[in-house]
Amino acid sequence: MIKDFFKQRLQRGLVRRFNNFKIARVAKQVARQEPQTGGQPVVFFKASTGIDDLSWNSGFHLLASWALRLKGIPVVYFACASGMSKCVLGTNRDHPHEAMPCKTCVAQARSLYAGVEEQVAGYKLQVESRRSQVNWFNLEKDSELHKQIQNLDIHQLSRFAYQEIPLGELCLPALRWVLRIHHLNNDENTRYLLREYISSAWNVAQKFSKFLEETNPRAVILFNGQFFPEATAKYIAQKRGLRVVTHEVGLQPASAFFTDGEATAYPIHIPDDFELNDEQNQKLDAYLAKRFQGDFSMAGIKFWAEMKGLDEAFLQKAAAFKQIVPIFTNVIFDTSQPHANTVFEDMFDWLDLTLEVIQRHPETLFVIRAHPDELRVRKASRETVGGWVESHQVTELPNVIYVAPNETLSSYELILKSKFVLIYNSTIGMEAAMMDMPVLCAGRARFTQYPTVFFPQTADEIRKKMEEFLAAEKIEVPAEFKRNARRFLYYQLYKTSLSFGDFLEPSVRTTQTKLKTFDLTELIEADAIQVILDGVLNDGDFLLKK
């Protein structure tokens, strides 16, 4: 095991060095071919998309910026050069005072911008006529801010604002993601990290605000907008009335999702008259057939090596109950959760309410299914559904089965045997709707922007709907739910997922990527790039037209 670890680490190092050399070589080609033009630039912000390797979002950032430059659109990169006392990806949650890996991170970033004119903490740019530039921001601490936050508790820090910028609120999603929890402890390590994030966010706000004033860009492009550097940059840019485009990994392999909305909320405009034709229906059905067998991945992660059906022990237990209701949960710290928490404070608040209903209905078998991502390597949650189940002694109830995140039980077979499905904001709710199953949703999900599931808007209404469904002989589901679910998923897969597969491929660690060999003309002509160019330059919708 140890030998394999060091072997993979050595392999990663060699692949990374070769990849960085390849990136630098292509970057210099872009710099040589880039026309010298004038006009408003496009800003690319980089702070949270990798430390010592090329992440997928760094790859999207790089390729999109190259394409704009090759089309004669000036690009200005705003990138971190030890500009934060603590950053999201560099934080060691077990040892929060540990120094940031700035040396390797900046070196990695420099390989991306080879051949680009550099400035450090300087904004004297000639907007009228110039090639693209990279501007590195460094750290300058604010002593007055330090005084104001030094003795605040975690609740005060969470609500802290400075010069009308809600720094505490902007930092919370990142802190929860780093700590892998939602409910923050009021201990010194947590307070320390939030203080450092607030201080660093203020530095980003100051430096980026000045930068925007000097550059007067037409748009700002950044990673999903949830981590505090990007959240702060987005806040500052939008306050100035600038268009902000965010990006995330798409639903298809090696694909990106670009939007001028919130990337993690996945806003999609589907025309009212759009209907899937026979070819599109067959295409979607083929995808679903594979997914229902567990054959899918997201952001380079394949959750199921195999998926097993419901075993005899489960079926025998279920036979003793009147009906089955599965409960599908989410990862509590995921960047989708700030969008989801509209009815309940958080997912566990919903589970507490659900438990009350479970206790009143011994005739029903409830199956609590933990999300597989809770145990992802290097990203395991520290506030888990399993922990909630144990602390509330849920498995002592005879009408509850708990399915752990690493169990490969088929959720789809479970759905087929169920009366209805309970979800917070899990994607499986959309899939269940496509299976003609009633779905009761408790958190805002990507697909709830269209009528796809039952989604009451208060906790009391959700409780009443649970009771109504449990008592009903038959639950009537509006026909539009299945139609909208299929339309939404089709758009996610084949309209919004911009493929970069001709230019990027998985690296040794599949959550990272490496550059393929290609001609720059191929990049400019790629469908994904054409969509991004139209979206950025012409206020397009970032959707594939085919």
C-alpha cells in the first residue's frame, strides 16, 4: 500500500511537470499569435482552482482565455501571489495554523500564463492598445479590521460586515466546505480560520476593486462564486454593475458549465415550446439506462464500481410493511447547499422533522440513503447522515433501514418499489420524477426552477404533504413533472455541458486534468469555445445550438 502510494505520487509529479511544460509551450504560442488590439478587456480571476496541478476548472479557465485572446479580445488575469493569509485549497483543517503552499501554487499558476506580460500589485494598464497581461495580487493586512474581528465569536464573525461588504457571509460557504461541516463550532481554531478568511477577503476586495477601476473590463469570468475569493470578487464586480460569468464542471465527462447566473444553482432557460423529438428521447433514454446501472461519473469521480439490487433480507423485511418511502440526503457542506436552504435552515433540520413523521407511521418502512460523496477520498464529510442517525438512535426504530454511503444498493430499484420519494435537493429526485414517481422535495434544487417535483414552501406544508402522501391510496402526479424533468436533464446533458474533451483528459488523479495535443485553430473552432465566445462577447446564453 505504501509502495503504491509513493509510486502514484512520483507518477503524478512526472505527469504534472510534463503537463506544465506543455501548457507553457502552448501559452507562448498563444502569446505570439495574439493580435495587439484595444478595447475593454475580459478579466479572468484565479484563486481557488488548484494548487500544484491542473484542475478541471483551471483547464476551462485557461482554454477559454486563450480563445478570447486569439480572437483579438484583450484578457487580463487577476491571480493570487500569496495574496491571502489563508486560502480555501491550502487550508489544513486539522492544523489550521499551518503555512499556505504559496510557492508551489504560484509556480503552478505561472506556468499557465507563460509569455504574458506580468505586473505585481500594479494597475497602470494601457487600455487603448495592449496585449493581455497577468496581474498578481499580494497580501496587505488591515490593522483596523484586525482589531474589529479579533474578539468576536463565531456567530458575530459569520454576520460581520466591513465598510458595507458582508465579509462574514461571503466566507461561510468556503469555511463550511473546508471543515466539511455545516454547523460551525465556536472554538478558537474555527474562529481563527474565519478571521483569516475575512481578512483575506477584505484584501481581495480592496485589490480587485482598484484593479477593476483601472481596467474597466467588459466582463469578469471566475470559478463558481462560492469560495470566498471568488464570492468577494463577484460581489465587488456586480456592485460596479459588471457582468460576472461563473463556471463549474458540467454533467458530461470533460465538460464545463458557464453562466452569468450562479453556476452552483445551475440556472437554465428552457423555451416553453421545447419538446424532445424521437431522436432526443432515445438519446436521453440511453443515458438513463447507463446511469440506472451506476455507470456515470461527475467531476472525474465514479461513485459506483458496481451497483447491486435489493437483497432477500431487505425484501423480507419490507414485506412486513404497508409501504416503502426512501429518503435521499445530500452532503451537508456542498456548495449547492446555500442555494438549497430556503425552507429549512439546513438538511438536518429537515431530517429532524422527517424523524417525527417516521415515528408516527410504524406501518411504513423508511429507507434513509446517505449520499455516496459523504465518504469521498480527501473530501469526506465530518458532519454526516450516519452521525445524525446514530445520535438520534434512528436505527433502533423497527421501521427504518439506514443505507451507508459506501453501500452499493441500487437506489433506482428502491424507487420502483416505493410509494413516493423524499429528497432534500438530490438529483435523484429529478430521476425519480422521470420514473413517474411522486417526489416530495424539501430544499431548492437545480431542477425545481421548473415544475418537476412537489416542493411546498414552508416546513409546515412539507409536514402536511408527507402525512397526506402516507395516508393516500394513490398519489396523483401532474404530467408536467415528468415532461419538465426530462427536458431539464436533456438541457443539462446536451445543451449546457460544453465539451472540452478534445483538449483535456483525466490525469493520474481523475479529479485533475492534463492538456491534450491540439492545434490552436481547432480550439477556436470548437463548439464549446464558440458558445463561450458568443456568451461573453454577445451576451449569449452559453447553450449549445445543436
